[in-house]
Amino acid sequence: MTPEELSAAISACLTQAVAAGEITVDVPDNVRVERPKSREHGDWATNIALQLGKKAGMAPRDFAQLLARRLAEVPGVGAVDIAGPGFLNITLDAAAAGELARTIVEAGKQYGRNETLAGHTVNMEFVSANPTGPLHIGHTRWAALGDAIARVLRASGADVTSEYYINDAGNQMNVFARSVYNRMHGQPVPEGGYPGEYIKDLADIVEAQAPELKGQEEDAVLAQIRELAYKAQLEDIKKTLADFGVSFDVFFSETALHEGGAVADAVARLREQGHIFDQEGAVWLRTTDFGDDKDRVLIRANGEPTYFAADAAYYLSKKDRGFEEKIYLLGADHHGYVNRLKAIAACAGDDKDKNIEVLIGQLISVNGAKLSKRAGNIIELRDLIDWIGADALRYSLARFPADSPISLDPELLKKNTNDNPVFYVQYAHARSAAAARNAAAKNVTRDSFDAGLLTDPTENELLAVLGQYPSVVAGAAEFREPHRIARYLEQVAGAYHSWYAATRITPVGEDEAVAQVHSSRLWLNDATTQVLANGLELLGVSAPERM
């Protein structure tokens, strides 16, 4: 019996009690069950009697007694005890608890996936680094977290489009192009330009693709150099992201907003909404009506649009493309963007508390990390991947809430010890895969299964932990917190290692015959393998079968 099945059983008992006239109360769609802090208090607990007792005009403990009598008759429920003012502690019989192993194995990759966010259409934008240089440590956290959040949202039924906003407009691109031009001609870096060695690499690429551009006046060739260097740098960014296991459904160009007239259209639409005013020759959006600290200029007095105008046009583009919910993942230095982005949503006629969500991530540091020789003044993501490994880096970044600063210890993350969280979890998966191979060598198969044979205390504990996985996934999606998955997988690994040490999947020695208990334990072993693999996949981390 899964926690979801137990929740449904409790709801059914409540419905039956209402139909029998024993209680008068609205039965909730979902009854929350959770693991009690002490295993002596049963397998699962619920406080539903405390929630509904007074509404039913009863003392919560009396309500609990009425519900306990019905629950005790549910197949698979071994015992129901009432604690304190009305907590229900529920113990499943061994067979009902053990059936979860079969459920997980048969569900395979689908186990844990749910429909709690079905019907939600989400655009999630993250990373969105300027295409003027390589990805660096500042982008690393959102690459890992953003991709993991998108994965858990999809696992909970949401329709998610991951999007990378390419800031390829504005003066920065001209400075970028001049930097490449100067490198092509052996000239110093222009004022405010980009000094890294990667600029020399881009200059070589541009010269190889269009040798006729070298030696000409800057003004005559700058646009062509900008386009070629930009495309080469964007491909480098995409390659680095791919090496990190991150892919995007859409790469959206800021330039396309301007060239397609989206910025002018956005101003016109916002004016129709009644939130635009003109002052001193400039066009303003009255964002203070919706919590911003000051109104924002959209079009300067000289007729030039601001970055904020592009932000407004971009938001409206997402809305026009059918995304009811827009999630922005921004860096630690973007706190000031929260209210202004929400104000854009409100000015566009959306609900700023429902249609837009802005997540701010804190900085990370890596002990001993060195500035990139190629980029010169940053720590490149590429170098971190080569040094620490994509798996260790992604797992570690997903293991903490986004709003908490992180300091990573690369030497720890490269150790094959239980002190290294990613090794601890991956080793549990590899160990369970090895156990299955050993079982096959000893002729232990899953041809038979008797859930009632899984009676060892460590089996009860492991089954209970495995049963929590669907609710952990749903919670991670609801709160945009993939660290819940990582911390949960460490619990699974701990429970598995304890079970592995206490029981045997294969017969001992040559004299012991293969018995049904061995086959039944293989089901539990393989169920653990599946949950670990499913959870690691949501974090974008591999599940090795050998280590």
C-alpha cells in the first residue's frame, strides 16, 4: 500500500461515515499522511481528526476513534492507534507494506511522476548569460537548479518550456565586436572591452570564416564581425551547457524583439491598459501602482527604448505564446528586478501573484577555484566541469535551497567516501545494480513474490522511505525546491545500505537453496534501484551501475 493509497482509503472511510450519518463534514480531496518521528508510532500518521473534529462538532479524539474503527477494517491496515488529542498512527501489515516493491518495479520510470500540476503551462527562463563571453561560476547554479526545477515540474504534470533569453542587443555587442576586431589586428583591448583569451579564439574563428574582413576599416566590417563572433560564442555556450547536461527548448533573441516591432507594440498595448504616461519627452510606465519603488522609463526622450522596454516586450511575448505562468530565475544581484517584473505583469493585466514568479539565487564559491586562463577574469563553468565533474557539481548545487549561499569543497566532491553526498547516493544505486547481477548469477529471479516475507525491520524502514518518493517529487515541484529530491535520495541510500547489511538477497553458501524470500528481496532491491535512478534523473545526475 502506497501513501497515496492509504490517503485514498482514509478519504473513503470519511465518505462512508458521512453517508452513514455518523459525521457531518466536507471530506477533503486529499488527506495528508506522513511518517511519524518515531517508528514505534507506526508506519504512517495523520492529523485529519484534529482538522475536522471541531468542524464536525466533535472532540478531535472522538472523531479519531470513529475513523479508527473504519480504518481498522481496511485490507492491509494492521493496526490503528490514537495518540494525544487525536493523532492517528497507522501500522500496515507486512504484506500490504511489501506490495509497494512490486508497485515500484512495475511502474518503472513512471514511479513518482504525478499530475498535481497538470494543466499548468509554464515558461521558465534561466541562465540567460550575455553572449559576449563564456559561462562562468555565476551562471553555474542557475544552470543546475533551473534545469532540475524544470524536470520536477514536468514530473508533476506541468507543461514546461525552458527558455534562454539571449541579450544580443545594445552597446555591449558593439564593444564585444570591437574587442574581436582589435584582436584580429593586434591592437589593444578597447576601453571597456573584453580582455580574455577567448576573444583571440573568436578572432581566429572570424578570420577563418571571413578572411576578407581583416585589414578593413572598423566601421565597414563591425556588423559582420559582431554577427560571426556572436554566433561562435553562442555555440560555445550551448556546448558548455550540453556538457553540463542542460538543454533549452527555446533560445530567444532580444534583437528579434526590436527588429520585429515587439517593443513598440508593447508600449502601445500598455498604453491601452492605462498605465503609461508621458513626461519630459519620455514614455513612462506607472509601475508604482503595483509595488515598484519608482516608475520606469520605457522610451527615452531621444526616442531610444530602455532595457526595461525590452523586458516588457519579452513578458508580453511569453503571454502571447500561451504561457499562463512565467518563472524567472535571476542572480543574487537582481533583487531590484522582482517588483519591476511583477509590475510589468500587473500593467499587462495579469495577476502578479499568480502569473509571474521570480526566484533569486544566492552566490556560490568553490574552494581553491582559479580564474580561467582562457577568460582571464572569471572562473569558467567549463573548468569547473573538468575539475569537479558534471555529476558532482550538479548534485551539490541542487542539494541546497536557492536562497542559501554555498561554498563547495572540490576535494570532498572527488572522494569516494560516504562523506561525499553524491558518491553516497550513486554508490547505493551501483550497489543495488551489482546486487541484482549477483542474484542473477545465483539463479535468484523475480519469478515469484510474497510481500508478506519482507518482515525484517530494515525492510519495513526501506519500504516506508521508498513510499514517500511521489510526495517528495510533488513537493519539490510545488515549492520549486529540487534540494528536497537530493536530501530524500540520501535517506533512501542510508536505508538501503542498512537493509543490505542486515539481510541476504542470495542464498548463503552452496547448501542453501533459493527460496521465495530471496526473490521477494530482489523485488525490493530493484525497487530501490528504480527510485534512486528516477530521483537522480530529476537532478540531471547519472545513475551508474558500476563504480
